[in-house]
Amino acid sequence: MANLANPTAFLAVTRRALPWLALATAALFVVGLWSAFLAPPDYQQGETVKIMYIHVPAAWLSSFIYVVMTAASLGTLVWRHPLADAAQKAAAPLGAGFTFICLVTGSLWGKPMWGAYWVWDARLTSVLVLFILYLGLVALWRSIEDPGRAARAAAILTLVGCVNLPIIKFSVDWWNTLHQPASVFRLGGPTIAPELLWPLLVMALAFTLLFIVLHLMAIRNEILRRRLARLTMLVAAEGDALAHRFVAGESGA
Amino acid sequence: MSEIPHIGFIVAAYLVSAVVILAMIGAIVVDYRRLSRALRRLDATRKGDDAP
């Protein structure tokens, strides 16, 4: 595992692992979608419950990705791990993407069930704050040119923002919200019927594996981007040295 | 199929998710190809400079 801290070793491992991981993700999506569409309708919501199979995994991922980014931020600030800031930077747009899916599918589920696309309740608002945090982190990375300074600033903002995670998780318990309380990860066990729960768990696994694949690919891009920047500077320096030698030769002649 | 209540909301939710996921995959793949091409070009330039 420590060997993966070396970018060259990381590239070699991802080159071998990515095709298999991508294949496993595609297979899980086929099984998950198939079982989701064969699952019986909910006794209250009818077939509209099918939105759950994408909304809930996207919601779980939106928080999980922020946890990954928080760990990467600690890696940047405390251990100065060479790949930590690359992992943090690569995860932010993915977090924004999955949180966007969570918000839009939730809105499309809310309209037929609640009669409104959006309500300013604690769960929805805290997830919207998470989405804005992701966008802010993407913007922060793009606005600071020096990668070291950008990494430290993004790590600090990520650590400050992680206070939102328990608010998202416990908002449905702390406040009187329209959003339903936890029904899968709860102390008394899941309250969903097994026929609906299994497709949901397969879809959650498929979404998680998809994030892992995309995250590895995005980290690989980040390593290549840094290698390209280094090489460009090297070529420019070599060009300068050559020009200096040429000018010196001309003036000496 | 069209008799299923709220089918439009279900289809829209799956369509939006598919579009966003495909956009994320596409952006990462395009970025990878662009970076690989630029690195190959730069390597070729350096080798060309080193040649006698």
C-alpha cells in the first residue's frame, strides 16, 4: 500500500487494475438495474420508488466522497503524502457530479410524493450546501496557480466543510423534516422489505465501484498533468540554455 | 408502460443520472487522451533535440 505513494508505481497498478474494475462496475450496473426494474412496487409510492435505486446510492456517495476528500486533506496537511492532494483534487468534480444527481433525482421524486420539487428542509438544504462546497473546491483549485498553495487552501476548506457531514446525516433526527428518516443504516436494522433492499444494495455497490474507477482515472490524469508541467518547464529551460550558448558563441566569434 | 403513474418522473431521473455519469466518464477520458498526446509530443521534441 505504501508503495502506491510513488506516482510511477500508482500508474503501473492502475494500468493493470482499471480494466477489471471497469468490467466489474459494468456487470454490477447490469445486475443492479435489472433487479431494480424487477423489484415490486412500494405499497404507498407505487413504481415511483424506482427512483430510490439511483437517488439513495448517489446520496450515499455524495457524503462518502467528502469523507475521502477529508482523509486526503489530512494526508496533505499532516503527512504530506505525495498523492493526497492529487486524490483530493480529483475527487471534487466527482463529488459535485454525484451530489447533483442526488439533488435532481430527489427533486424528481419529491414532486409526485410531496407535491413540490424543492422545500427548504434541513436535509435538502444541507445537501445543497455540500454541492456548493464541492463547486467552491473545484473553483479554488482552478483559481490558485501554485499547486502547493492550492492544495493547502483546498485541504483547509475541506476540513472546515466536513462539519456539514454529521448535519446531513442527523438532520432528519434533529429537525422536523419532510425527508424520511434513515431506513437502511439504523440501529434497529433496515426497515425496507428485502425485495426492495437487495437491488438497492447492488446499485449502491455499483455506484461505489464507479466512483473508485473514475477516481483512479482522475488521479492518473492529475499525475500526467504534473509530469507534463514539469517536462514543459524542463524543455523551456533547455531551450533557454541552448539560446544562451548560441548567443555566447555568436558574440565570441 | 405509459399507464404507470409518474412514469415521466422516473424516466427523467434515470436519464439525468445517465447523462451526468456519461459526462463525467467522457470528461476524464478526453482529458487523459489530451494529456497523453501532449506528453508524447513533448517527449518526441526532446528526443529530436538530443539527436546529433
